[in-house]
Amino acid sequence: MDDRLPHIRPMTLADCDRVSEIRVRGWQHAYRGLMPQPYLDALSVTADAERRRARFGQGDGAVVNLVAELGGEVVGWAAHGPYRDDEVRTEDAELYAIYVDPAHFGGGIGRALLAESAGQCARYPRMLLWVLKENARARRFYERAGFRPDGAEEPFDVDGVPVPEMRYARGR
């Protein structure tokens, strides 16, 4: 296997700490200037990992967690499954999350995770995702992958600060 190309595989319990580190550091990096800094500074890798370990393996298996490895190190994470509309599943798929270790931006890891998630969701009519309206970098990433805003928006509030989200769709 080429160590320069990411290897995508299902997440294991042993990956929880690293995935939490990637998620928390990803929030702190991607949402700097978009969310209140005290909120971002207070995010805890330890607390996130504890929650992740406690939930690991629960549910009906509809939520799929993937990790990207590069040279044997986990450098990215994505989660997808059925789209939830007020916690009611629909016929569509949803990309719940995708994060890459900021030290590995631009190396194709996010594209590989998104491609694998989309491939696993090919049986669904559409794949949807939510992105912060002001997150221009993420929006460009999704648009390059063929996603487009579909007009749906969601108010989102972090410590009293509005950070609205918009929905993107690919398919149909």
C-alpha cells in the first residue's frame, strides 16, 4: 500500500481518543472566528473521547464511522447514515461529520473520506449535509465534490451567538 495515499477503514473502539482529538482540534481550527472563542477553547478532547467510547457500538448500525489512516496514523474521520429530520429518518443519507487533522489539510484525506462515505450511501436518492453558512472553506470543499445548497437553513446558536447552518445536497 502507498503510504502517501489515505487508507479508509471502519472506526474501531481503539480509535476513539484520536478521533476525538481530530474532531475537537478540527472545531477549534475550522470555527475560529465563526464561533465564540471561549466556547472553542473550552472543548475537551478527554470529555469527547469519554462520550465517544460510551456510545461506541450502540445503536442499530445505521451510523457508519470511518477513519482515514496515513502511514499507520489516523488523520481523519467521517460519519454518515440516514438523514434525520427532527430525529425522524428519511429516504436520504446524511454526512453527519467529516474532519481532518489540520496538519494534513490539502493531502486528499477529506476527499477520500467523502468519496468513501458517498459510495457507501449510493443506494440513497440524495446525500445531505449541514455546514456553517460562514464556513467558506468547507462550502468550497463540498461544492468541488458536487454538493449544492438546497435552500434549507437552520438557526444554530453557540453561547448566545447565532451561527446559522445551511444544507447542501448531492443527487437527484
